[in-house]
Amino acid sequence: MSLAGRWRIVEMDAWDRDDIDLIEPGFIEFAEDGTGQFGFIAVHGWMDCRSTKRDGQPYVEFSWEGDDEGDQVSGRGWATLAADDTLEGHLFIHMGDDSGFRAAPFARADPSDRR
């Protein structure tokens, strides 16, 4: 299974579901061309991704830049496919917070999440 596609962020270590979905349903999306984007709370980021495999599973590391309520922010992160076909990863905000996350393919997420 590839990491390409749109994933619904269903859990983060640092924030609860209501916070994650403050503006829109939390998501992370990987494109085949090595770019991507994510959104949660009031943070929206655009990613530059580098894909590989670790332990036979798809793995991606990325740097990102974006905004948080209009303030410029940047950082880095990684994601990998878990045994249950969910996505596990960690996102770091430069000089700020960081959090682990878990995401599921939108196809398996609640249809009401597709705003």
C-alpha cells in the first residue's frame, strides 16, 4: 500500500479530536510528485517529501512550511504505514510544538468528514 492519497488525522498526542478538527477535518495528503499538504487546528502546511522504505514498509520524511492563523511556520516530520494500514507519524513545528499522529484513509473515515 502506498502512502499517496488523502488521510484523515484521527488522533494526535498533543491535541484532542475537537482541537484537530477546529477549522476542518484534520488531514495529511501525499502526492505522487513528492509534494503534499496537511491541515489541523489552524495550521496548514505544504510539504516537500522524500519517500523510501523501512522494514519493508513505505516511509516518508518531509520538510514543510505554512501558516498558523496567518503566522508563518515551518518544520519537519515523517510518516509510515502501520500494520493495520493506518498511517503513523510525527510532526514538528520549528521552535514550537510537536506531536505524534495517526491517520486513516478517507475512504475508511466517516463520510461526514469530507467537507
